[in-house]
Amino acid sequence: MQNFSYNCQYFSLKIAQKKHTSNIVFTISPSFVTTKMAPQTLSILKSNLPSVLRTKCFNDKNLSFEKEVVKTEIGHLFEHIFIENLSLLKIQNGFDYAEFNGRTSWNWNKEETGIFHIFIDAGKEDDAYFFEALKESILLTNSVIESSLSIYDFEQNKNGQPVMATRSL
């Protein structure tokens, strides 16, 4: 198993990559856990990765991902972006077909709010495109978060983690 971490501007990732699967712990500020805080999410995805809106999504309300994305958890959004980037890059690398599955879970009664566990059925065997897909997914997720900065500011808490504070307009 290979373990690595990324500390991004607004969130962190801890990744445990096995041969066929990866587990990602996605951590973001407790005050920014859903796309309700980023009303530009849908338009950003339409401009930058429109195919992600057609990915299959299993949710309680049986909504398409295009509808779910306006009020979904940021960790769930990252999962879909990452899976779509993996699929696109695999096809660009010469495969005729690509399909990846993921699942995002959280339990904020047992863990801090803002911690998501993302399971992806892509692992070391997918290294040819895994890290590029990860990079592209981080950049796009950051763009979604940054779109909210006209309304909200991020500050750092005593541990250096980003914390959102409301900005007076």
C-alpha cells in the first residue's frame, strides 16, 4: 500500500492507494461542507468539466448529478470530479472504455464535521493517469471553493487549517 498526503489551499487529502482501490480522507473547514455555499458550482462545472454532470449518482432523492450538485457535500463533489477525470484520462491514454466507481461517506457524530471518506476503485494499476486526474480534480474543486470567496473569507485556525468567516459586504 502507498500512502501520501496533499495539503491544498482549502482542503487536505490523505490517500491510501492499493493495487485496485484507493481510500481518500478529504478534510475541509466545517463551515464549508456543501455546495450551497458556492452557488456558482453548476456553471463552473458546465464550463470546465461538463461531462461530470452526466455521471451516475446514487443519492437519497434519486436526483441526477446535475441536480444534486447544487446542494451536495464538497467531498461528494470531489469524488465525482475525480472519477470523471480518471475516466477521461484513461481514454486519452488509449483505452476504448473507462468506468470507475466511488462512494463518499461521513459520520459527523463520530468525527469532526468536514471529514469525508472517499472510496474509489482506482489504484496503483491506474498510476498512468491517477495523479494527473488528482491534480485536475484538486484545481477544479479549488475553483468551486474560490467562487464563494466574494461572500466568504477563509481564515486559519490555531492549527493552520482553513476556517471560513462571513465577509461583510
